Amino acid sequence: MPTATPNVTLDQEINPWEAQSARFDFAARKLNLDEGLWKLLRTPARELIVHFPVTMDDGRIEIFTGFRVQHNIARGPAKGGIRYSLEVTLDEVRALASWMTWKCAVVNIPFGGAKGGVICDPKSMSQGELERMTRRYTSEISDFIGPEKDVPAPDMNTNEQTMAWIMDTYSMHARHTVTSVVTGKPLNIGGSRGRLEATGRGVMVVCNESLRYLNIPVEGCRVIIQGFGNVGSNTARLMMEHGYKIIGIAEKDGGLQNANGIDIHQLLEYKYRNGTLVGFRGAEQVPSEDLFVSDCDILIPAAMENVITSRNADKIKARIVVEGANGPTTAVADEILADKRIFVVPDILANAGGVTASYFEWVQDRQGYFWKEAIVNEQLESILRDSFEDVVRYAEAHNVNNRIAAYMLAIDRVAFTIRQRGIYA
Ligand code: GLU
């Protein structure tokens, strides 16, 4: 059988752009996508790189580099988060922007895909420095973004406060308040009820659907989660409240394990008070790497890229892998997981709850009418349940795994739109 990964080196394996392209090419080939659309959809449409100054607290001027990549806008305004990290590269932002195009198409919301990032170490910066950096980056990309053009949102190391600064800076330039320029804002300034926990809620919905599909009961189902940031912690809390047993949490500074289930409410309180999970009494401290390969029913990588690779995929004991993060599994590891018959819910479906609630936020801002939380959650759950069904049916019909099915479904939807609109040239 042809594979998505003809002989690659480890460097290629962990390059997110290579990871995206390998799956895209494989799915496009399966779809018999014509060559022109293939070339068009393989390449991001616009890439902006900015180098800009920020005055640091000690009076020094530091130069930062930021990116905003718009992969495709055929189905609507570009949409996607902004991340702050020393690891940000153009290739990574490109891959993440493409994934947003596919993610929005999988859940069938009217957005294209984009992503942004600034190379920085947010943990070593003061609030004032972060605010000045965010405002200057916003002003550098302000011609590029807008409610009808490109709508940023939070991603790794950015949050509601970051979105408030972006909204304010953009609005100062526009000389009126433009809430719908970003999503993931605080509730008081155009945020949506349910947005903060939406990615975690979506992860739970696809876990529920996976269990239903595989005929496994929720009660007592053992879950290990990597990451306890916004996505990981909300996933853990919602799933515990739903009857799952969270037996492991893996974080950068150490892991926690408790075969009887970790009390996530207590853990959240502990982290709030101490800023770390280390020292929590309600579980045993174990190395995070061990948790990845421990026995469980569902493994949820909810932190970063490239955590399931050719180096550890064959040791994974979970029955189901649900990708709360973007790009946690390399294309080489895909094949190892497939050989082990692990049921994978790919990132572009599993973590799409966030952008789906972002879509609701954008709609509410433009309507100036805000929904009750129950409505947001109900609409979110219904979209994710339908999308899960679409993906698994597509996988069955085309005899491919869930990831390739999700890509095929998404590429097909975007290609259909482009054919309908025609090429302006
Ligand atoms: N950063 C999130 C993601 O990767 C959310 C994007 C959005 O809401 O636009 O899906």
C-alpha cells in the first residue's frame, strides 16, 4: 500500500510543514484532485513577516519577529490563532494556517485558515512588555486583519487579555470599536459564553462519539491527558464531570498518576495556588514520558506538536488517541498507530471546538446579540457530533483512516468552493 511518508529523516518528520504536506498530498491523491487545485491548495496564499521594536521595562529596545500567514480564504475570512513562543518558525505557522483551513472545512464553518506567531519567551516578559509587544505586532499586521479579512484568536501562550489588547489597538486605528476583529475575548468586550472551555468541550464530545462508535462505556473509561493549559485542563474537568476517570496528567514539569482517578477540581485549585502541578498530594508523581506509554483507554495529547513520533508510537498502549493539540502526531507515527489499530481522532476534528465557538463569537459580535451559554454549548456539540459522523463515514466509504478521511472531506469542500467561484486570472 502506498504510504503518506516515503523515507523521511527525523528532522523532516518533526517539521510541521512536512507533516501537513505529507497528509495533504496523500489525501489529494486519493481524491484525484486535479493538478491545478492541488498546487493552489498546497501553498499558503499570503505570508507576512514583520520585524518590529518594543521598549522593554529597563529602557532597552528589543526587536521581535512576527508572522501572519493566510493559507486560504475561499470559504470566508481567514481564521486562526496567534502564538507566542521561542519555537515559532515560518514553517510552523504555515502548517498551522493550513490546518486551520482544513479544520474550518471539516466542521463546515464559513472561514478560511490563518495563523500568526511572534518569536518570544512570554514567561520571561512582564505584563507591560507583553502588552507593548502585542500592540506593536497588531499595528504591524493591521492592514492584513479585519472582521471580513482575517480574524485572530488565542493559541499557545496567548489568552483573553492578549485578544483584548489586539481588539483595542485595531479599534484605535479604526477610530471605533471593532469587537469582531478577534475572537476569544473577555466576555465583557464581545467575548462569547462558552468560548474559553470550547476546545475542551469539543474534545470531550469526540471522545463520547468515539466510545459510542466503538461500543465502549464512558463510565470508568481511563484517560491520560498531556498538558494542563486551557485545552488540557478544561478537557480534564469536563470529562471527569462526565464520568471518565482521569488517571494521568502529563505536564512539562512532571506527571501525575492515580489509578483511581485524579480529582481535577482539587488539581485546578492546587495549580491556581501554586502555579504548578508538582507536589499535588492527590496523585503519585511520575515522569511525563512514562504516562505517554502507560496503559489507558484514551490518550489525549493537548499541549504541542510532535509528541507522538516514530520514537514512541509503537509503545503507546491506548485504544484511542484524541488530538487536543495541533499536530501532536507525526506522519510517520500515523502509520505505526494504524498498524496497532489505534483509533485516532485527528486534530482538525478533535480540537475544532475552539474555532467553532469562535465562529459563534464572531456571529454574535456582528449581530450585537449575545447567546445564552446553553445555546453555545448545544450548537457546538451538535456541529462536532455531525462532523465526527461525517469523518468516520467518509473513512469507512473510502477505506482510509480518520485523519486521511478528515483531510479528504476538507480538501473536497474547499476545492468544490473554488471550482464554484472559478479562478480569477
Ligand atoms: N488556536 C485555536 C486553534 O488552533 C483557535 C483558533 C480560532 O478560534 O480561530 O484551533
